[in-house]
Amino acid sequence: MSIDADTTVHPALRIAVIGAGYWGPNLARNFALSTDWELVAICDMDAERASVLAQKTGNPAVVTSVDELLEHHDVDAVAIATPARTHHLIAMQAIAAGKHVVVEKPLADTTERGREMVDAARAAGTILMADHTYCYTPAVLKMRELIASGELGEILYVDSVRINLGLVQPDVDVIWDLAPHDLSILDFILPGGLTPLSVSAMGADPLRAGRSCVGYLSLPLADGALAHIHVNWLSPTKIRQMVIGGSRRTLVWDDLNPQQRLSIFDRGVDLKHQEEVLVDVASRKGAAISYRLGDTWSPALSEFEPLSLMVSSFAESIRGGQPAPTDGASALRVLSILEAASASLASAPSHLLEAAS
């Protein structure tokens, strides 16, 4: 993935942003600033809201329906920043018209609709990508690099906390609101993506809001590893932290600490020594755990706006005919876990997850 583009080799691709509400302005601004793209239109049912955004992003055309956009404007791609329940209809319409699509998280409101979007894009030969913005941050890119290089060793556990005193959403619970960030990050950084053996969710609604305001996800992984995610709308303190424990080192990501977002700890259980001690079965019961105490260091991180890298990566995928780093398949894995979590909350404490393909 690269940030800069050579416009003498690759002429700018043409894009429209659909949705001028909360996230649409961020997308429009980055597409307008990118040398990879020409922002052609802003589409929103609220013409006044779309016009205000257009005035801030180079005065692209303003349209009030997807039909009008696809019929009267020549675009290569669309960026969808509308409520999740509308993603499927808009994306399917754009894909049928031969357009590439990037969708705000989550991919859709159900796994079934998400899979239809993935299948339609594959059949049409178009790129379908999810805007999992955290995956394009310098810290998460470095985390992926460290894990891929074997710096942490075998992953033993993941503990993620995303809590704050936040707005209770009218249409989704706290798991669907906040956990997609953590799930997409794990899918991005873990080799082979996030494929839990099962999904167990617990939620609480102490406000009687009609949906969980506090949630916990437990995701058993292969080889005995466990990922645990805590999300909460009711915490007076804001925490954005992920701990990834490996057999060699442990990584701590603190997204609210700009001076040291990543810390690598060469501390933990000395597994090699422990295995040597436990060779003698008779000594297992009384064997003392051996610990390793080493250095702590923080890797240097580049500074850039994650969305600028996301829009550049979208262009690279289109030009190269390659899946995007956060493609439809990865977004579908995240969506399937969210849906399994809802099933777990509604019924049994554990809900087996069918592998998303």
C-alpha cells in the first residue's frame, strides 16, 4: 500500500460519495484531496446537506438519489456512508452498474446480505472494500508487521478494551457499534484472518435502553489461544487498548497515548524452559512456572491520516485488480462474528460460527 500516486501513469479515478451525514464528509474530504481520485458527486436525500459538503470539497455535483447518480454521472466507484441497513441495496445497485464500491462499516446488516454483496462483486469483476479505517493506521500496520515477522512468536491471547461514556445508538447495541473496530483489526493483523472456533457474547442493559450498553465477546482461536473484547458505552473514562500476548513477546497498543502508542515487552512465561521442566510427567504437579524478564521498547511510527491511505489502497486495488487489504471477504468475517454474537446474546451462551467464505 502506498500513499502517493503518479498521475502521469494513472489518470485519476472518478468517485461519488453517497451519504453526507456523520462519516461521509470525512470520505469526501480525503477523496477530494487524493491525487488518485476525482470527486465527481455528493449524493444525499437531503440536498441542502449535500450542497454544504460539496462547497467544502471542490464543488462536485449534488444529486439526491442513487438512480440519478448512476444514470447521469460517469463514475468508476462509489463510497457508501449511509446506515448499515441501506448498504446492501445501494451496493448491489452500484455493482450491477459495474462500479467499484467501498462501504462504511459494517459491510451490511446481516451476513446473508453481506455475502450477496461479496458474490455479486466477484461475479461482476469489481472491487468491494470495507472502510475499516483502523486497519490503515500506522500503529495497526506496525502490529501486523510485527506479528507476521514472528516478533511476538505464537499468539497466546488477545485482550481488547474499547470503552467510553458514549451515545446510546438508536438502532444497534454496543457490540455492533464498537466491536467492529476491534474485530476488523484482529482480522487484519492475525495471519489468515480472524476465524474463531466459536463466539460467546454477554451483554447488559442497566439503562433499560432496549439494547446492550455493556458487552463482552470471547473468541476461542486455534491452538488454544483466546481473544476477548470488552465494549462499553457507560464508562466515565475512555480506554482504547489492546494487549496481544505471544510466546516470545507481548505487544500493548494504547491508542490514546500519542507519545507511545505501541510497547513491546520481552516479559512473560518462559515457555521453552517450562516445557523442559514438564518433560518428566511426575514433576508436573509441583513444577514452578518460569518467567522471563527482558527489555521494553517502543517502535517508531510514521504519521499520516489513515483515511488517505485507505482511499489510495482502494485505487491500487482497482488498478491492479487485486483484493483490497480490507476486502469484502474480511468484512464478511467481521459481520459473521457480529451476527453470531447477537445469536449468542439472544439464546445460548455459546453460538458456533459457520465459516464465512
